[in-house]
Amino acid sequence: RPNSPVYAFTNTTHTRRRLNLVWGVTPWRISFSSEPEKTIQRAMQHLHKRSLLYTHDTVVIVSDILAGSEFVQTIQVRQVTLE
């Protein structure tokens, strides 16, 4: 298993079930917003409510974002600032 927890978020039950089979990954199903930042915040709040994420934690976010008619893959490193 990885040294750090790996959480994966999807908006489909099928994908969540498939991710459940991946070693070291904890999948969650949440609703996605058309605005990527809202989806990221929703995912972080989801973890925070379950005491899996705290203010000042460092997280790595890997996602794809629709930019015009193309998907752009992104990797972000953030320090958590939750209320």
C-alpha cells in the first residue's frame, strides 16, 4: 500500500465499484459540478466530514478538466484551507 492515503472520487457507481478493486485506493461517489473547483471543494469537504482531511494538510489533486472541447489533465498540490 502507498504510505499516504489515496482517495478517488467519481460520479458513477460503476467506476466506484471498479476502483474498489484497486489496491490502496478508497473510492467515493459524489455528484460532480460543471465547475471543477466546486467538485474539488465538495470532495475535500466529504473527506473533512469523515475526519480524513484537516486544515493545513497537503493534498495532491489529479484530475481532468474540460477546457473548451478538450480535456486537460491537471496535477495540483494544495494546502487545505477548510472551514
